[in-house]
Amino acid sequence: MHLLLSVLDLAGTFVFAISGAMAAAHRRLDIFGIAVLAFATGTVGGITRDLLIGATPPLAIADPRYALMALGAAIVVFFGHRLVDRIQSPVALFDAAGLSMFAVTGTIRALDFGISPVMAAVLGMVTGIGGGIMRDVLIARIPTVLQQVELYATAALAGSALTVLGVTLDWPFVPTVIGAAVLCFFLRLMALRRGWHLPAPRVGK
Amino acid sequence: MHLLLSVLDLAGTFVFAISGAMAAAHRRLDIFGIAVLAFATGTVGGITRDLLIGATPPLAIADPRYALMALGAAIVVFFGHRLVDRIQSPVALFDAAGLSMFAVTGTIRALDFGISPVMAAVLGMVTGIGGGIMRDVLIARIPTVLQQVELYATAALAGSALTVLGVTLDWPFVPTVIGAAVLCFFLRLMALRRGWHLPAPRVGK
Amino acid sequence: MHLLLSVLDLAGTFVFAISGAMAAAHRRLDIFGIAVLAFATGTVGGITRDLLIGATPPLAIADPRYALMALGAAIVVFFGHRLVDRIQSPVALFDAAGLSMFAVTGTIRALDFGISPVMAAVLGMVTGIGGGIMRDVLIARIPTVLQQVELYATAALAGSALTVLGVTLDWPFVPTVIGAAVLCFFLRLMALRRGWHLPAPRVGK
């Protein structure tokens, strides 16, 4: 795998794991609950993607660095959650960073395994949103992807679609990857800070 | 795959996706939340089955027509949810139709991959109930399969067991498939409209 | 597979299935809901492990004895739940027994499939906690692994880590396996009866 992709994938795991660990800390779980939620949030998206494309054992199981990232995030949160909590809505913000990196790395890994461009974009989105869904299901909350009339999966799909476009049209690799991640992060940040959203249907019931 | 099975599988994806999209619309999710819930409800049963029998990448990932069915259902619901809502309990009804088709197609696909008859019937049931479970878990509701003292998984198992029986005894293919789907749909409809159910234990606590 | 492992794996399936079936009975589900929750609780941990290590179809799908164990547990609970309920907190107790057996068998199976020692211990823990998580998610409860400041995943990890240690250092097989399972069960029991726990962070919010 390209070095930039490895770095993004491990960094995505770390920030997602921070998001899961903070959610666990807010629920006053013990150090082990924090570690479990950090690991689940950081790796479930990529594991789901790898199961779907038939890449077993998944990266996050075969490569111990992913577990180390999650463990590091759990330790950071256990000792430093007060510092992290000074950031406004840290769970959502670290989630947004992970979403952006995973949408891009997930898309490229799916393309590498011969998945068609359209489904590769979908798989990139799944990689991005999977960890957050698992985090929210485990603490019995309606997943962010569903509960808010806000850009979330849309932001991930924008990032993964731009990645597919760039790879297909043979754009320079590094700017494409970084540009797609930045696009996703920007859209999600605008959703969080400015309330950007898609239209919702009006239903009687 | 036999043409009838392809048609049933795609039709099952569409009606399950309608069920998921209507559930999303009732929760006032945006167009993208509707699309995500449509895709999840329509494909998770089949994806789970394919992962369990080792058929990766799963049909719903490898074949873009499944995603198209889900997208179509999301668009129908976004623009036409008022029309769909004139049907009595549309989520449950479209769910019942998907349950019936998937119980049959899931069973036959498991048999094709060399799974034993008993476990093929179980996998057919899993294919049928998986999408609805995912839909309900994602909107933080106790899954239909568990919350009601009503025929649900039983109906799916009746359909998949009849399919196994017919295939094993070499009955004519088309009537077997249609008969099994109709049996499942009839049982589930009677459960919804007449309250047919299995006995429940009386527990003190 | 070593006979002792087969016995532990099937026994673990049975006791986990009892735990799931009792949880279903307490929710007044019908016989089929009981069977579904028994099957899910008894097999999801092992199925998840097998998917992650690439062993498809998973044991619990390929070998009908697992489904038989779950069915047996469902029947025992349907007719005998009053007897089972005389035990103090039966759901948690049978869960603890299953946790202990699966932590050990899951670890050894992962090692057999060439997973590294550290990730094999993690997979053993996942095998142990997976079924209980699925049971709790399906009945819309925060999973035990997260909701209590009590030893749970920690107990499973202690068992799986001791298993990895014993296998790596070539300790005699049978005492290692039994000792590791007893260690996990003892830790979980002390957590349930005496409230043993790990430290939790103090968070402002």
C-alpha cells in the first residue's frame, strides 16, 4: 500500500478511536470499556469493508499496528479526557476526521481489489461510516448517520466519489487523496458548525 | 442463477428497501438517511448470507443492480411517501413481501454453495430477517423479529423449509419457489392482520 | 480439533444459548423468538471470529451440532424457565460460563489459523463477548460489556492471554485450557458477586 494511504489509515483509526473512547468516557465506562469502544470505533469500518471485498483476515486483525492505535487512543483518553473535552464536541470532531480519511482509503482499497467504481465509492462510504455506527449502536444511541438532518454519509460519499473520479481519470495521486479527504472534512464541519443539510421529506405520520 | 431467482432477489431488495426508506421517512431523515436505510434494509440479509457461505464479494456488492434497486426505492419514497402511506402499515407490509422472497432465494443460494439442507433453511431465514433487524437496530427499535408475539421468523423458516423440501425431493422448480414464497407471505399477513402467533412462556419475572 | 476444545465449544454454545433464551423469556418472546435469541447468543461470537480469520463457512454454520445446542437450550428454557430462574441472575451466570469457554477456544482457533499471538488473544476475547453483545443489542439494551463498571471483557482477555501464554510456552495442553477458562470464570464471578472492577475516569460532562 502507498505510504500516504498507510499513514491515513492508521491516523483515521487513531482519531476514530479517540471519538469512541471519549463517547465511552462520557458514559463513565472503565478503562477496558474505553479500550473496547476505541477498538470497535477505530476498526469496524475497515473490517466490514475487508469482509465485503473478501480480504481476510482484515488489515485491522492481521496488522497489530491498528490495535496499537486504538490502545494508544484509549490511554490518551483515560489520562487526558479533560484536555480533549476542552475541544467543542470532541466525539463529533474526531469522528469527522476519521470519516474523511477512511472514505478515501476505503475507496482505494476497494478499487485495488477489483470492485467496480460505483460500488468502490459505496464501500469507501461504508468504511467511513461503519465505525461511528458501531460506536453509537453499542452505547444504544441512534447512529449519527441517521439521527441528524445533517451531512454525514453524504460528506463521506462526496470524498469517496472524488477519489474514484481522480483514480479513474489518472489525476496525480497525492493531491487527489488529500483533496478528497479535505472535501469530506469540510462538508462535515460545515454540517456541524453551520447546519448544512440535505432536504428531508415532509411526512404526515 | 435461474432468471426467476434473480427477479425475486432484486424484487425482494426493492420492497425491503421501500420498507427501510418508509421507516426512515417516518423518522424525518434526509434523502441520504433514507437512501442509507433503504440500502441497508434491502441488502444486509443477502450480504450476511453471502459472508456466511463464503461467497465474497457478496452479490449486493458485486452486482450494481442491487444498489440501483435501493436507490430507486429511496427516490420513490422521497417523492411518493404520501401515496405509499395510504397503504395500511406500509413498513410491515413491504417487509413481509421482502421476507418471503429472500427466505426462498437465500435458501437456494445456500444449497448451491453446498450447505447442508438444515443449515440452508436456517440461512434462508437469516437472509429473510437480516434486513429488517438491521433497519430496526439502526433506528434504535427492538427488531420486529423479537418484539412481537407474532409469526415472523417462523414464517420465513416455513418458506425456507418448504424450499429445501421441494429442492431435495426434486419437485418442479417454479411452482416450488412461488409456493414457498406465498406460504411465507400468507403466514406473515395472517400474523399482521389476524394476530396469528406461537405460544409464549409465562415467566414470573 | 482437540476433543476437549470441541466439548468446550459446544458447551459454551449451549450455556450462551441458555443466557440468550432466558433474556428472551424475560421479555415474554414466543418460542421462536427464544430460539432466535438462543442461536444468536450462542453462535455470533464464533461466527464473527471465523469471518475475521477467513474460516468460511463458519463452524456454527458448517456443523449442525451448534444449531442443535441452541435449539436444545431454547427447549430447556421454554419448558423449564421457572427452574432456571431459581438460580440468581441466570442470564449473567450462564453468560459468564460461555464467556470463559469461548475466550479459550476462540484463542486457540485463531492461533491455528496463523493469527499472531497478540491478535489471537484479542480474537479470543471477541469470540467470548460477541454473543452477549448481539443478545443485548437485539433486545435494545446497552451491552453488558459496556454498561457496567465491572470486569467483563477484561475477564475474557485474561483467559485468552493465559491461553496464548500457555500455548506459546508449550505448557501441557489440558491444564492450560482448563486453567485459562477457570481464571476467566472466577474473575467474572467476583465481578458479579463482589463488584470487582477496573478504575473508571472521572469526566466532567
